[in-house]
Amino acid sequence: MAFSAVLHPVFLLAVLSLRASLTEVLGEPFQLTPEILNVTVESKLQQVNLQWTVPNLTHQELDMVFQIEISRMKTSNIIWVENYSAPVKWNQVLHWNWKSEIPLECVAHFIRIRAMVDDAKYPPQRSWSSWTPWEEVSVQVSVEPNTFLIFPEDKLLEEGSNVTMCLMYGQYVYNISCKLQEKPIHREQLDSRVSLMKLNNVVFRNIRGTNINCQAMNATKKLLGTVLFVSKILEEPKNFSCETQDFKTLTCSWEPGVDTALAWNQQDSQIYSLYESFSGRQELSDHRNSHTWQITEDSQETYNFTLTAKNNLRKRSVNLIFNLTHRVHQKPPHDVTFETLSATEANMTWKVYSHGDNYMLLCQLELQHEREVIHAHNVSVHVSGNYLFSDLEPDTEYKARVRCADANHFWKWSDWAQKEFTTPEAAPSQAPDAWRHIRSENGSHVVTLFWKPLLKSQANGKIVFYDIVVENQDRPTESKHYRVEAPALGTQLSLDLSSYKIHLTANNSVGASPESVMVLSNDSGHEEVREKRIEGTKDGFHISWEPSSGDALGYVVDWCEHSRDRHCDLQWKKLGLNTTSTTVTSDAFKPGVRYNFRIFERSLQHDAQLIGRQTGYTQEQAPLENPQVSVSNTTSNSFILNWPAYASDFQSAFIEGYRVYLKSKDMQCHPKGRRTILSDKSVLCEYDIEDPEQKTFTVENLRPESTYEYLVVPYTSAGLGPNETFARVTTPDENSHRLLQIILPMTLCVVLIIIVCYWKSQWVKEKCYPDIPNPYKSSILSLIKSKKNPHLIMHVKDCIPDVLEVINKVEGPKTQLIGSGKAHAEDVPRPLKDTPLQLGLLTPPDKLLNVLGKDYMKSLAESPTEETSLIYVSQLASPMCGDKDNLATNPPMPVHCSEYKMQMAVLERLASPALSENNNPTSRTLSGQGEQ
């Protein structure tokens, strides 16, 4: 039995070997059925891993094809079929994996496999082996009632990929809704407790992921969510290269592309590794874009590198193979020096790093000025090099730089080694571009000199000052020297009307420039030429002229860049002999501004003669304002409109004429005008004045006592002036001028009389009724004197006063009447008693004055402290001049008196003999015997 037990396997092997041999010889097919060893699941990756082997394999190695099927939910629902080819060795375990688009937690899967020999050493096989039994693939998940779950949890995927999510829910849960960043997600029902959510072409939003939230009714946890971590796509490294500078290290560099790192430790930045196939070395890089590889002493010349980028989702690789001697990146030159030999020459020297006696380098030199390469040259060097730069500009900053490379196997230039230097100054090489402006003032010439700053290439250094020498051509021995400090670009001279030659030079620390010469003749600034209109464009003005003489040295065109400003900023342009036109452009030119150009001809004697004036606009505009209109010569049927001229420099275009608007309720327009009926039934008449020099307009055929409205606007090629409010004028009555002819002269006469009377009023008063008549100043005396009758002259003693009236009395103690010893209390005037005044008319005037004088002196002696005041005693007309019926019975007969009154001054105490008891002054009247 033991023998048979041993013999039986040996027999079977022999039979199988014989069968295989017969199959090989006869070409019959033979089948090898695989055997599944293990099926595992990686839930996070949604991946199924399959392991199997091929038993009964007698060959050392055999090429085979395996067919794998996967079904979902039930074995008949096959969702995946794949053929997998691999060389199979005896007793080898084979591996295969598959990723599911649906999370494996949501539904069960089944897998099986079969095989077929596909080896070239054997005849083609057309039959598969038998299938292995179905193996179930599932992840056990329990969903309790009133709960729901979402899979996968925190899914990691690349941007642009698709993802399917599943929702599992227990009993009593309904009305489930899910949103992606507030956007609803459509669900597909897989079975009664599972639904799917498909998202296509997901986008990267941020490194923190994209939220998916779900809500359900009747669930213990009503809100549930997950996060999609969308990674940027891992890019293949670009521009991978390696080089050496010292044959000791290799520096490899590359462009890593976008960083694929995500937050919450979902994914770190991609890592890079280098693998060299000839040496078998592999190193992990500590940097994202470079790695230093140590060169070994085995003098390896050829290198084959594989650079691999890797993250959690994929790998990307690139290859590079090269010869070490062809990848030498030279170090930059060192010890760079400069020696300035003159203002226009400098010598440059430098040293290089050599790698042997036979090692030759090619060096490239560049000379830069203001970041622009102005010179480049290549030089071959062994250890050191030098180069002479010539044709340099004085007082100029330069930057020279040099770089080198292997002359035999050029790989790339070294980094630049550079140095800056400045050339010394030299005397200015160009005369200043100068011009002048002349105006006459108080019998002299006021000359304003202008000059432009020299270019840096002309100044050859910093300009310190300008020298001006003024020579009097009429008196050569007289010359004046002026010095203008930089940076001034002009000065003003006051010269007489002689001819002058002006020399101008620019000076720096080294010397003076060539001189600029200008000659001023005694008639400079007085040239009269006709002005020509030109039409400009937005780019400027085209100016042309005719030469006026045959000995011209050239021409000058000048203009004010800011013609409306007080500072005109004079600009000029000098032109050659054969030039008779030019285009003037400037960024300062503005539309609606008039620019005036003058053309001068320069002679061989450096004199300049004005030969033309031109004016124009880059763009004409409508007038900005209307003229100030006044009305004159208004009559009952006409009036005249007048307006002043515009200042030409402030016009926005050339005035081509004026338009006059007249408006009234009822008006007949002139045949040359245009008539329009307005909406308010008024009539509007329009008249065009085509002569811009006309500044008056007569309106005729009007109605008396009517109101008319008017407006005058200028017009240009660009349009009319602004539409402003109409002014008004009213025509007078047609007879009003006749009344004026009568009333006006009469009014003038009355006013003249009043003026004369007012002017002579004092004279008339003194002559006819003076305040204090003076008979000696009376004009009547001239008549008396002319008659040679001395008796006609009036004397005081010849006049008898009839009444004395107290005008004012200063208050004082009561005064007793002289001789009575009793005070008067009556207010009524009565004859005075016991006083000299009782004499009345019985006392002659001369005696009366004497009495008054004595009483006056006595009164002063009795009351030395009493105040007195001066009053006037008026002498009325004498009986000869007055009423003859009231004469006394036997009066003395005085001489004839004139009709003039005589007044004399009497102290008030004398004139007021009594006061009432209440201290009120009482008026007393002195009367003759004929009066009581």
C-alpha cells in the first residue's frame, strides 16, 4: 500500500508530462485554470485587489492571458470585463487591481477569472479555461433606522475627473436633499435604500476642499456632509537639465509646475526623486525645483537621469542623458577693472577660472548706456583678458559687463560680471541754439534772448554758466559782457537803436562751447508784413513761404506755445537754406486756440529779417461768447446796434460774420432776412452779416412805442456763438422828439438861471437887503454922491428912534426903576418914567446917546459883577419918512431921512429896566407921544 501510495503521484506526473509532450508535438490545446488566492478592498481608494496563481504549471515561464469579470449587485449584472496579459512562472502569485466608480460600501460586487495560454513557443490557443467561482466583494456597513450615510468620506481626486457618491439611509428617513456649495445635486435611485449622486468634471475651488451637505426628514441627525478634496493635476517637470561648474557637483534643475498640496493633511506637495541608471543611485530631492548630485571619483562621463514627481494620486517622470564635459557652466569672471584713458577711451581687464592648460574660454563683452547696449564684442581668453572701449561720450555713465563659456563645447554663458564707470568732462562741442525777441520801448530796443539747453552729448559735462558779449556795430569800441548762471535759459537786455552783434557761449568746468552769433540791425522789430491764415490739423501746422533774397543762410520759424498766457513760452525752429516749408507739431497745441507764427530769413551776416506771418488753429471751435451789444440812435421807427471787436488771441476760431436776431409780436422782416413764427406767435427775424469787420447794424421800419428783443452772435466755420437771453429795446412815441426839442431848451434855461441866481445870491442880498444895512455900502449913495448934495446923506443924529425893544436879557436880581423905588409887576408895556428913556422923542438923538452913556457907566459901577449882553436898538423911520398923522404937537423938525433903518448896540441891563416878579424877562416898547 505504501508503495502504491508513492507510485500513484509518480504515475500521475508521468501521465501529465506525457500529455504535455503529446500536446506540444501534436499542437493540441491545453488549458490551465487559475486559482484565486485573495480578494481585498481598499475603501478609501475604492479599489479591489485580486491575487491568484496558476496551479499545475510545468513550464519554467509561460505567457498567458487572463480574463477578469466583475458584476454588481448580482452575478448576472456584469459591469467590467478586462483581459490581463502577463508572463507566468511556476508557483508565481499574480496581482491585479480595479477601481470602482461607486463606493464599495454602497453595493456588493462579484469577481471571477479564467486563463488562456498565449505563448509564441506553442500553437495558438483558441479556448479559455474554466471560470473560477464568483468571489463576493463587499464592505459591511450597517445603517440604523432614522439614520443616513454618505460615501465616500473626504474623497481625494484630481481636477477634471468624475465622481459618484452614494447615499444610504435606513427606515423612516425620507425627503433627502443634497447640495454642492449651495447648488442642488440630482440623485439616481439604485435600490430602495441606496441612491447615487454623479458629479462630472469637478473643479478646484481651494485647498480646503468643496463641501457637500445633505438634509433628511425624520432623521436623528438631520444634517450630514462630506468634503471633496479636489487636487490640481500633477504636471510633468519641465526644462530638466544638469550642469557642472567645477566637475565636483552636478546641479540639476527643473520647473516643478503647480503645487498640488491640500489642507487638512489630505495631500502634501509633490515630491521629486532622481534615479541615475548607470550607477543605480537614487536620491530624494529636498527642493521642489533643484537637486545637487555629488560626482564620484570614478570619472563617470555619461549620465542617464530619471526625474520623477509623485503625489497621492499619480506619478510623472522625465529622462535626461548627457556627457559631463558638454555640460560645463563657467563661473562668472572676476577682478574686473577699468582705466579711463581720456574723455572718450577706457580700458577694461578681467580674469577667468581655468580648468587646465588647454582649456580655452570665449568671453562676450557688452557696453551699456541708459540700459541700452551700444557695443558688443567677443574675445577668446585663457586666464585673463582686456579690451579697449573707444568713441565714448565725455561725462557719461557707462556699465560694462563680461561673461564667458567653454569655447570647445559650448553649453551656456556664465553669469555676468559687471562694473560701472564715468568718463571725464570735455568742453562743450556745440554752440547753443539761441533766438531773440525784440520790442521797442521808450526809444530803445528791449531784447529778450532765449536759448535751448545743450544735449548731454553736446554739453560734455555740467553747464555752469553762459557768457554773453554785446558788441555795438556803430561804435566797435563799446562792448558789454554779461554772465548768466545755469540753468537759466534766457535773459533780457535794454539796448539803444544802434546795430549790435551778440555772442553767446555755454561753459562747463573744462571750457566754452563754440559761440552762437546774432546781429540786431537798428530797424529790427519794426518789419511790417501781411498776415496769412493757415489751416492746422490735430497733428500741427504746415507752414510754407517764399524766399525773399538770394543770400539767405537759413530760416527761423517761431511761435508762442501758450499764446493765451502771459508767459508765452517762445519756441523756434531753425531750418536750412534750401528749406521753404516745415511742419510744426507740439503736445501743447489745443483746439480753439489761435497760434501765430513768424518766419525770419537769416542772412550770411547773422541778421534776421521778418518775411512772413501766419496764423491758424489746429481745430476751430464755435465762439465761446457773444459781443457786448449797445443800442444807439433810438427813434420811433429805428435804432442801431453796436458792438466792439474781439481780441484776436482769445477767439476760438476765425470770425466769419455775425448773425442778428430780432424778435417782436408784430414785425415785418427785411427782404434780406429770414422770418420765423415762434410758438408764442411772435416773429423772429434773422440777418447775416458776412463782413466780420462790420460792428454795427441798423434796424428800421419799426413801430413807435413797441418793444423789440435782439441778440447778436458771431459765427465761425465751426458754428454759432452761445444762445443767450435776448436784450430789449423800446421805441419812443413818434412825437416825443418834438416835445424834447421844446422841453429840453426850456429846462436848460431854467437850470442856467437857477445856477446864476445861486451863484449871485450873496451879492444880491448884500446889495438889496443886507442883514445890517450900511448906508455907506448902499448903491443908493452912488446916486446921491452923483448929485453932489450933502444934505441927502443920512446921519444918526438926524434920526429919532421911536421904539426900543429888548431882544434878550440875562437873568439876575430884580432891578428898581430909577426914581420910583418900586418894582413893576405888569407884563403889559407902558411908558417908562423917571428914566432917560422918558424923554422919548423930546430928547434929541445926540442927547439920548449921551444919557444912555452916563446911565450905562453908572450901572456898571453899581453892579460890577452883573452880566450884560449886547442888544440892538432899532431906529424906525423918522416922521418925515413915516406916518405924518401920528406926529407930536410940537416936535423938533429933523432933516429928511432915508427909508433905511439904523440899528445900534445897547447893553441889555440898560435896555431892561424892570423884570416881573416871577423873574421872566418883560418886553418893553419905547413909543413916541403919538403912541400908548
